[in-house]
Amino acid sequence: MSGVAIGIDVGGTKALALLVARDGRVLGEMVSQTPHDEGFGAGEATTKVLVEQVNELCERQSLDSALVPVGLGLPGMMRRDGHLAFAPNLQTAAGADLGALLGSALANASVFCENDANCAALAEHEWGAGRGIGDFVMVTLGTGIGGGIIADGQLVRGRSGFAGEIGHMVVEAHGAPCPCGGRGCWERYASGGGLHRLTREAALEGRLATLVERCGGEPKRVRAEDVTAAAAEGLDEAVALLREVGWWLALGLANLAAILDCGHFVIGGGLSSASEFVLPAAREHLAELVEGYDARPTITVTTSMFGPRSGAMGATLVAVEVA
Ligand SMILES: [Zn+2]
């Protein structure tokens, strides 16, 4: 079988491996826990899991694991030489060259790495919500915010490979502290982690009175999940908080539109349960936040087509592109 590749999205808690045909069909799938490399050299335990995944997916289709191109999508700043330079969510593998470790373990010369959100952007551009669109930004809303920028039909990698770290645009000077060491980063406001933080803040300030009451009068017990569930039931205070997240989302998108003149945003990641309220609010607020909104062609905000699979799918394209 030719024209297939394996893509693995290596997250902080789990690794999703897919065997994908060149036309985007998913032929095999395997999910494993990401280990925490304690007691091993950087990346060793993680590499062991990735080797198992590649071998398993290849065995199922009678493929030679030394010959199938493999792409890794990694959560952090990827240097162009394949090293993971800065990864707050995968610290045990930071500094490791997982691509080289995996390549040598499999005796496979076609193993390549890319930032996970960049992979997602490639997948959506090739087969999904960004297909046929030359200028768009993939925005993944998870614990933080990842970004992949497509400009003139190409992924923007930047000088060192670090382009697209959009979650760390500062949207509030002297704002909430961020794991990156900065303050007021966009991802502290408009991601799943941001929703969690804003929930805590709103509960303590008395803006979630009904939810606090449901949690026995204890503001600290109100969780982000309670807000999304209550919003789905139509509770006004919960809807208002999700709309606030939508405003913060729109603020970052407006900054990106000002810099890049992109007309399209593809939103992916784990905050999708809240997207019913967050995305419409973001679309409405864009009109007031984007410079010269009325002078521009319509700016669209859509959800990703492949959801949590887009990173692994796009990683196969990285492998095929450079193999
Ligand atoms: Zn930050």
C-alpha cells in the first residue's frame, strides 16, 4: 500500500495516532496515554509509546514501519531542526528531538515534526474548513490557544519555526499571569483555561449567583463545566459569561485580522462544547473590534471540520510534504 502516512498528535495527556491516505481517509486509529518520562532521558518514554503506535497501525495493514512516512504534531515551540524548544504542556520532552528518537528506533528516515496547531491548519487547509482558502488562521481553543497561520496558501513558519504563537498575544496589559511567564496573554481569557479562570472570577464577584447557590453557596466550587451546562439550559448569567469569552475571542481575532488581513478563522480544540454561545458572540463583536470592518470583505468564523483529529491528520501532511 502506498500513498499513506501516519500522523501522531502528541498531547500533554494523550497521543492520537492516525493512519491516513493521501485523500484524507482515515484508515487506522490508536490512542495512548502520554507518559511523563520520569526517570528516563528526555523523550525516551514518550518515544517508546510512539514506536508502539506506529508498529501497531502498520501491522494492522501489513505495512513496513520503516517505510511509512510519520509526522509528529507537538504542543510547543518547534525549532525548524525538529527540536522541541519550549513546551509548557509537555515539559518532560522539552529539548528532546522526538523525531530523531522515533526515526532511529524504527529505522525510518521519514519522521518529521511540526507544532500541533500548525498541523491542524494544514489539515483544514488540505481537506477541511480552510480548503481552497489562501489566507486563514487556525485557532485551537484548549487549555491554552494554539495557532496556525496560512498566508498565500502556505503555512507561515517564521525565522525559527515559532510563528503562530497567537495564544501569547497580550490582550490585557498587567492582566492575568500566564504559564509562559507573561501577563495578560490571550489564552488566559479566550480558551478553556480562560473560561475556567473567568468562571472563578465571576463567581467571586457575585455574577454567577444562581450557580453559586447550586454549589451550596461556595463560589470556588463553580466549575467551567457548570457554566456550559447551565448555558445550554438557558440560564442568563451563564450565557452572559460565555458571551464574555466570545468578546475576548473576538478581540484576539481582530488583532490577527489587523496584522494579517485574513478573512477567515477556523476554530478547533476542546472548547467546542461552549461554541454554541462563544462563537456567535465573537462574530457579533468582530464588527466593533476590527479596524475598518465595513470596508473589508466579510470575515468568517467557522468550526474546524476534523475537531480533535485535525492535528494528527495534518501531521501526515508534514511527513508527506518533506519526505
Ligand atoms: Zn503567555
